Amino acid sequence: MLTNKKSLKRFSVGKMASAVAIAAALMTGAVGAAEAKTYKFAYNIYVGFMPYGWMEKSGILDKWAKKYGVDIEVIQVNDYVGGINQFTAGEIDGMAVASMDGLTIPAASGVDTSIVLAGDFSNGNDGILSKNITDIKSLKGETIHLFELTVSHYLLSRALELNGLSLRDVKTVNITDADIAPAYMGSDEIQHAVTWNPMLLQMETKVAGTKRIFDSASTPEEIVDVMLMHTKTVKENPAVAKALVGAWYETMAIMNGGDAAAESMIADLADASGGSVDEYKAQLASTKMYYDPAEALDLMNSKRHQKTWDFVRTFSYDVGLFGEAAASADFIGIEFPDGTVLGDKGNIQLRIDSSFTEMAVKGEL
């Protein structure tokens, strides 16, 4: 990169011409380097996120990136919240998340964020377990262990609401996703817990008497996994989103092929997850992947999705995830593809951008 400009005043004409040519070449190289920015996308180990890593290793992502003249790198992060914080700080350009976390971390921090891809929804991948009761209403007055302020907390809130209760009717104890499985399996003091796979299946199958009393299959299309991007990047260089979405749906077609290529891919995903093929398939069975972009488009453009976001923002405000500055659930504006805005139109920080998925449906990518 050219970091220092030298005066040309004392050069002869010939030397000046030569110097100008060299400077021009250096400046062109600097501009080229700027244009060749590598856009970094991140994900962590979760059944619906694993295809992001596979599509890079398979060469599919590189093929689409070259088609659009961009450079994209996909990285796996071990710390999910840490990855979202990196996105919020601008250190990475995209992050695969549960959609609620896009609202409560970057958007709530004042970072204008766009959802450019809906990958799947939890269809039983998140659940509430109990060692001694069989229904949600019996949780009244009980202590429940969960990773607070996450989708587990949201799921508990919705389960209680659907059964005539609220979070005020129970006591919650915070425990991280890394600790919840060994704690539940190793302590008689923990009778009720909320978590997601793979911990959910481990706890359910390894602790005698454990019953799943509610799961996300009862709240379909509410815990949706998405890819976030900075709105500024989407507007300034939509080619990045086009390449990513194009690569994703080519990957989904392979994964859903029902043939040897699909089985080979699933085996790779299982291995990258650190589990067996059977374990991965068990998690996949309780995940509704949007293999067909038309299904994802239908969700992103729907009124039912707007209703879900109303649930999510109300919960987020009620538990303090919008911060002390928020006077109501309307604090953050959420913009939908039809132009509808939930919340403050003067503070739109989360946008559901279905335009790239629509291009995939129309074969325009």
C-alpha cells in the first residue's frame, strides 16, 4: 500500500514522468487492494449453521464469489455471543444467528442490521425438560434452569403464555449452554431446564424419568435462524449478499437431494459438528430447513412473521434486552419487505431484506 507521497518538484521531466507512472501504478494497486476486501462471515456449531462451513470447503462459495467479483471467507467461531459481538463491532461482515439475537445485540446497540437469508426454524430443537412434572401449568412456583436472555428464555416465556402463565409465575436460574447438560445430568437439585440441541437430546435421553413438556414445534417459525449483514454493506455492495445467497441455495439443493451426494454432505456436516451421523440426523429431524427458497420467501414476506417479531420485541423489552434507554417495545424499528415498520420509524435498526431470496426464487442470481 502507498503510505507516503514524495515531492516531484526537483525531478527532471523524464524522471518526473517515470515517477508519475510508478506512483500511478502504486495507487492503482492500492485501489485494487481496497476493492479486493475479504468479506468475513461467521457461524458456530449448530445443526442449521453447519452448511455455511461446508459450502466454503466444497468450493461452492468460491464459485459464486468469483461470479460476482467478490472475496468471501466463512469462519467458525467457538463463542456464539462473542461472534455476534464481533459483528456488532464491525470486525466481521456477517453472522449466522437466531433472529432474536440480531434484534437484541447489534440492532439494540444502534448497528443498522439486515437479515438477508432465512435458513431454518427450530421445529423441536429447543425444549423444556422436567424430571418430575408432565405439563407447563405445573411449573407455577418452580425453579427453572436456563441460559437467560437467549431463545431458551423466549421459549419459556411463550410456553407459559400459551398456558395462562407468565415469567412472573416461575423463578429462573441462569446457567450457560456449556454447563447446563452436565449440571442437569449430575444434580438432583435441578429438576427443570430449558435448552437446545445437542444438549437437549443428551439430557432427555440420559436422565431417567425426564420428560419433554414443551418444545419449539409448538411455536413454529418463531425461532428462526438467519444470516445477518450490515445494512451499509448490503446497500454499497449487494454482490456480496447475492454470492452468499446463491451459494447457500446451491448447497441446500445438494443437501436435500436424497442421493449419495446428500449422504456424503450430511456425513461431513456431522463430522464437523463433532458428532455421529445419527446424532446429526436426529437434530436435523427437529429442524425445518428452508431447502426451497420459495418457503423462506413466504416466511420473510408474511404477516405471520411480523406477528412473531411482535412477540420477540415484547419479550426482549420486558426482560431488559433493549437497555435502560428504551421506554417501550417500540424503541427499535423493525422494517419488513412490504415497508411495514414495527416500532420507531425514526430508529430502524433491523431490516428483513427478502430481495436476495426473491432473486433465488426467480432464478435471477
